[in-house]
Amino acid sequence: MNTEMNKHLTKTMPTVLLIDDDPSIQSAVKLELLSHINVIAVSSLREALEESSLLKPKAILLDIHLASENSLS
């Protein structure tokens, strides 16, 4: 888990994992949600698997059109 990236996490709010390879989408989603929930943003399915096993997010938001991977498999 990337400690620097996740230093904003609070234990009192649920965590959502955002999987999107577009940094502008990641930023927009974080901006909207960070006051209500913890948002962990990753760019690939490999990163998502690593983070989800460690953080146990309550929900996962997935870009089904990831450029480098088939998101639906």
C-alpha cells in the first residue's frame, strides 16, 4: 500500500476504491467525495487487487474502458 498516497485516510469514514487511468477523472471524483468518504485511486487492475486486499473497500468504482486492460474480464 502506498502510505504517502493514503495518508489522508480516516478510520471513521468508509473507503471506496476508484480504478481509472485518467488522472483528471481521479481528481474530479476525489474532489467530490473526499469530504464524505476515503477515496483510494489507482490506475490499473493490478494496483486495484493489491489495494483492495489490504484496505477492504466498501465499494469499487471501475472505469470499464481502461486503456491498457479489459476491465470486464
